[in-house]
Amino acid sequence: MRIASSSTAPRPDEHGAERRERRSEHPEPSSHPIECRRDGFPATARAVPHEFGFVRAALLLVVERLRSGGRAFAADARHGQIAVLASLLVFGRFALDFDISLAQIAFTLGGALAFQWAATRLWRLPSFEPRSALISGLSLCLLLRTDAPWLALAAAAIAVFSKFLIRVRGKHLFNPTNLALVAMVLVTGGSWARPGAVWISPGQWGSTTVFAAVLGCAGITVAHRAARSDVAFAFLAGWLCVLFGRAAWLGQPWSVPVHQLESGALVLFTFFMISDPRTTPDARPMRIAFGLAAALLAGVIQFVLFRASGPVWALALLSPAVPLLDRLVPATRFEWTASFARTRSSHLGPLHETPAPAGSTAHDRALALARTHGRP
């Protein structure tokens, strides 16, 4: 007996509509390969996020690495010092006819780098640090004059090895370039009264206001990035008082001290030698006092004792007093923290030049503090 179909049973076309709706909601994966355009890129958008997302991430990573490296490069004032000093040397040698031979430049710069590499081996440092040696070598090229290139090589040796040998509490006692200049003048038969086989350039850079102003601006920028613009401005203010005070005492016109200020050697000393953050006092009040004392002593040497290059001799005489000033007014010691080798500097001294004494690093101090409080 046949049973009549219920009136509620779905019709055939309704079953087909339901299946089509389910297929539209959950489409079956296609077994056909992805079509590609003639240039090789996929024609559909399904493969784009995977393919080009990886490329985009790689490009973003490269850009971020370049940005971080550029920030670290710009944050280290030594890079600015090297750029300014090298530009001055090239401009002076080929445009201003500096009285320095290419042989002396090669001996000075090559010797400074070679001695730095040798010191790195002798002191068993993990990495070669050329920046400080380049600054010393370039400064010697600009200030030291001699007819014998081997004497320039000896000056480079004194400048580099003094950073490793002459130290007080892990800090340089003398500015390397300043010590090399003074030592070579004295050793080669000269004195602060007369030159010997080595002499200090008095400032043959073209005494024009424009050039001195440009050089001064570059030096101000570099000194400010090294956080030692205070001692540079203190010395410059004191030197201005000495020059203009002397002119007023003698009744000279103002053109005389203005002409004395138009010296590239003076600007180089002010913004690249006395402002060395590794040889100046740690506390700002002591740095200002140090700069003023250097200007006063330089005035006595140059205008009372009638000796040339008074600021250079004054800095050499005052540098041994820096450890005493640091002890009288303690402050945080300057360190070159913006460096590409920052991650490897935990066991090295400042400038990556000598091993740090025990307990001098931040990790050692934190460990000692933890042991004091009873923690392991």
C-alpha cells in the first residue's frame, strides 16, 4: 500500500537550493594551480600576503637596522671629530698650502693606527678601536711640524701609548696630542722658548674671520655632542678677557686682539684639545674653573714669559691637577656609551683601550651591592 507524501516534505528544487547555499557558505578548495601573470607574479590575491608579506618584513628589518646604526653613529662625538679634522687637513693641505708633506701625513696616521693595533695585542683587548688613534693622528698632522717624518712617527707613538701607560684611577692624565707635542719639542732639543727639530704650528690656516667662524661652529657642534662645551667656552671666555684686557692695558686698538683670535690653531685647541672628555674634570664647576685657569696661565706664559703656543703649554702643566679636582668634587665619569661595540664593553675600560679594574663596571658594582644586602 502506497503512503501518500506529506505536504510538509521539501520539494526537489528546495533540496538543490539548500545545497547551493551550503556550497556558497563553505566553498570547496580548488585543485587548480594558481594562475600567474607574464611577469611571474600570482594573478590572484590569495598568494599575495604570504609572498609579499615576507619581502615587506625583510625590507622593514633592513630599514630599522640602518636607522639604529645611523643613530648610534651620529650619537658618538668621535665620528664628528674625525670628520671635521679630516676635512680641515684635506682643505689645508690642498687649498691653504699647509707646510706638511704627504710623507709626514702617512707616517703620522699610519703610525697611530699601527701603534693602536699593537697596543690592542699587547693589552689583549678583544677588539681594535681606531677612532681615538685617528683623532690623535689627525690633530698631530694639523699642529706638529718637523722636517723628519720619523719624528712624526715617534710623536704618534707617544700619543697612543700614553693612553695605556699614563693613567690615574683608570683615566687619562694627559691629552694624548698635547703630551706628544710638548714631549717631542723638549726631546728634540727645543723648549718653550725656542723650537727644536719639532715645533708647534702657530696657526697657518689663513687668518680670515670667515674661515675661523666656520671652524669654530664645527668645533662647537662637536664639543657639544661630547658634553664638554662648558670647558671650551670657559677657556674661550677667559682667553678673550686676557687678550682684550691686555690690549686695554697697553692702549692698543681692538683690531690687535681680534687679529690674535683669527687663528685656526686656537680654535682647534679650544674645541678639540682642552675639551677632551677623557682628560677634563668630571664635575662641571671644576671644568669651568679648569678652563679659566688654563686661559689665565696661557696668558702668563705667552704675554709675560713671551713664549709661543701658551695654551698648549698651559694645558700640559695643569693636566696633573685633574685627579685632585675629581677627588675634591666627585661626579659621574664620562664614557663613550654610543658605540657599535657597546655590547662588548662590559669588561673593558673607557674607550675600549684598557681592561677595567675589578669592581669598576656596572655589573660588578651591582653584584657587590647585592652581596652587601645578603643576596647571592
